[in-house]
Amino acid sequence: MSDKANLLDIMESEKVGRLLQYFVVKSAALNYPWGMIYDRPTLGDSYDTVPKLPSWITSSRVETPEDVAFLSGAALSHLHLVFSREEVPQSLLRDRLSLTAAEACVAFSGRPERVGELRDAMHFLRPGDLPGPAGETYLSWRRALERPISIKALHRAIPGIEADRLAEWVDAGQGTPVTRAATVLETVLKDLPRQVVSALILADAALAQALGWDHVVPSLAAGLKRRDLRKTGTELRLACHRAVTASCIEAVRLAADLARREARLKVVAPKLRARGAEAAVEMFLSRDAVTPTVLADPIRGVNMSNRAARRFCDRLVELGVVRELTGRDTFRLYGV
């Protein structure tokens, strides 16, 4: 082989080496294991834009007070980041979290109603009817989360207690956000032991205020156990830290899921030709569940005909961007 051919081979080898070195460095910078074969991204992959919680938060089984507090702080910090993402449907996320919180509170009271019954109690309530104890619980949570935090908004959610007293309780806590929330929870339950729903709403309001959030976000109810509500002092604070961590894990998972579903619905939305379709889509992106009757309501909805509203909802189900939530043939509910 000539010297010229050897020189060309050496130069080609150097190029390949530099190319391999580039991919190794790039993979390390992006935290990709070198040598792993990746599947081609699918349409679903492009919607996964919400950052996931690190595994050291989701899989940790710590018991020391310091570690429990640290994990809840890390989880809240990550959730704060998720709330800042434009692709997360904030109103829809809060509305669905309110349903989870209501279900937990209903279970605390020993009642049998779960998600399906709570949705029915809310969405099929006739004018003048009372929603019942479980429905009242769900209604209180929805009202607490609908509007930015204020004593007026909290009094709208908890009308049975004077506004001045609500303000006094929300300001009862001191210290870090979770400590403040635990103090509010303990104070309210000490004064009104049977007002569990009110205590949890006010504790979450204190937590949200301490974190600088505009709206109440259910962070305690779903993660607490019934026996935790009888605890006080340090034991209650630790229970609240654990509850916050568990609730943040679920909230981040739900936010990622709803962001994907919102993105798919927005892709389909421009192709919908029904009258009022744009307003109807916005309603789906802000509510846990929607009935065709509401879409047909000229005041609350978008003024479709009853038939058009049913066909519109069924069309969204066919397109795979909305789900029918009840499994029934009549009295149906639809949601993203």
C-alpha cells in the first residue's frame, strides 16, 4: 500500500474517532447511556413536555424528620416548576384535584360515595335541589379552587363560618409552608373538630399563600389518613410532610397526563366545524367533566342544540381526545 493510501486511512480513522468522541460527549451531557438504542419518537412522545419528579423523591422510604421534611420541600419545589409550564391546563388540573380531595374527605366521614357518585351529585343537580353531604363536600372544594386566594373566595367555599374567623385561622401558622399548614389544620380542628373539610381547605390556603401560589391547590387531603387528623404537634407536621410529598407526586403525574391530553385536543380543535366548537373545547380544557346539557345551555354553555351537543361530545370520543366518564348509555359525562 502506498504512503498516500496509508495517510488517507489515518485521516479517515481520525474523522471517525472525532465523530465517536462527539457522540460520547453529547450523550454524557444529555445524560444518555452510551450505546443504548432508542426507538424512533412517536406522536405520543412529543407531548411529554412536563418534567418528571426525580426517582429519589418518588421511591424514597425515609423516616427521619429531617429527610421527610426535605422530600416534601423538594416535591413542592418541583410542583411549583410544573405550575409555571404553559402547556399545563391549570384550571382543569385544579378542578380534577378538587375531586380527589373531595373523595378523600368523604372517605374520612365514613360515607361510601366515590368519584363517580361525586360527579353525578355535582353535574346532575336540578335547580332547587340540595347536593347532599358528599355533594356539599365536592362543591366546597371546587369553590375554594375556582378563584384566586382571598378571604372572600374562602368564605364562598365555607359560608357557614364568619369571614373574620377564616382570616384569623389562615394567619395562625408560622414558619415554613408545611409547618404553617399543619398549624392551621391543628388549630381549626381543635376549635371545630367536625369541620374536617373546612380545616383542610384553610390549611391548603395557608400552604399556597406561603408558597406564593395564586390559587389553593389540594395538597393534604389525599395524602393524609383518617388517624392523622387526630395527631398534634410534631406528629401532625410529619404526617403533613408525607401527605404533601404523596400529593405532589400525584399532581405532577396528573399535570403531565392532562398536558398530553390538552395537546391532542388542540390538534383536533381546528378541524371541528360545529357551531360553538371553540368555546366548547375551552370548556373541556377547564372542567373535570362536561354534560351535553351544559353545552346546550345558552347561559352556562355555548348554546348548541341538545342533539348537536351530544353529537359533538361523541365525535370527540371517536377522535380519541375526550373520554366518556360514566360507562352509561344515558346521563353521560365527558372529560379530557
